[in-house]
Amino acid sequence: MPEKLVFEHTFEGLFVRGLAHRVTPALRERLREVGLDLERKLQPTYSFDTWCSAVRATALELHAGESPEVAYALLGERMVDGYRETVMGRALFSVIQLLGPRRGVGRARQMFRSGNNYTEARVQDVAPDTVDLWMNEAGPIRYFTQGAVRAGLRATGAVRPQVVVREYSAEDVVYRCTWSDGPTP
């Protein structure tokens, strides 16, 4: 099996754009220790382990008062917001906005694969405004992805999107995604 890699623009989306001025000197040093030097040009790819370590360090530093699950999810949302500002993100989200929530979540694999080389995803319809999304995300990073999926649903025009970790194992996770695509009451 090939090494799991995360691409430069994913790191740019979170650490350069999404967190902009929130990276403290202490966090910058901690990130350097785990293999992400924000003082240098970003590398084309980073290992999955470097990605997980950098996300963990950032969650603990910036959201210390939150549970780890919430801290990771908040960073996932932030990454999507920042990723939308990258060249790759602008192109991707211009398409996503046209798809709507159901078709947008149906493209989860393609969207995540634009930022890494390993994501697999399957969607199972539950109701017109509810799907189960299976992904091969493991460990605490599943909560980061939970936040990213929620922000992605918002980007499709979903109103009140909710993404809940329904079940998981050491290798994968199933998210229950619900939304409304009508006006906010």
C-alpha cells in the first residue's frame, strides 16, 4: 500500500490561510518539531503522520478548553474556510456551490482526494435530507473530518448542517449527515 500523503494546499488551507494570525510562537515551534516549518516554503506533500501530529498540536494549543473531539472539529471547519481561499479550493468550491447538499456530500471522495492520496468514501441515502457517509478516517482525525464535512455542507447551501460520528472502528468511520436546504426559520 502506498504511503498516505497530504498535499501542500491542504496545509496551506489550514495553517497559512485558515489560521492566518492565530499561530502563536509556541505553536509554530511545536509544529516545527512535528515536521511542519511554517517559516519555510511548504513542501509538495507531507506524510499522514505529520498531518495528524500537526492537527493534534494545533487543536491542543488553540482549543485547550474544549474536548479533543470539539477541538478537532473546529479545526476541520477552519481548514475548509481557509482551503476555499487557495487556488485549488476556489475551483473546487465554485463547483460545489452548484451541486447542493446531497450531490455535494456524494462527491466527498473527490473533494478530499484533491487534498490527499488516500481518502475513500461511500454515501448511503437515509432520507431526502440525510445520508450516512462512510470514510476511511481513523483516530482523532475523524473529528477533524467531521468539522470539514459540516463546513463543506454549509458551502453547498445546506441550512443547519449536522454531522455526527455515528460509528467507527480503528480504520474507518460513519458520519450521519443531516441538513435542510430551505430558508432558516
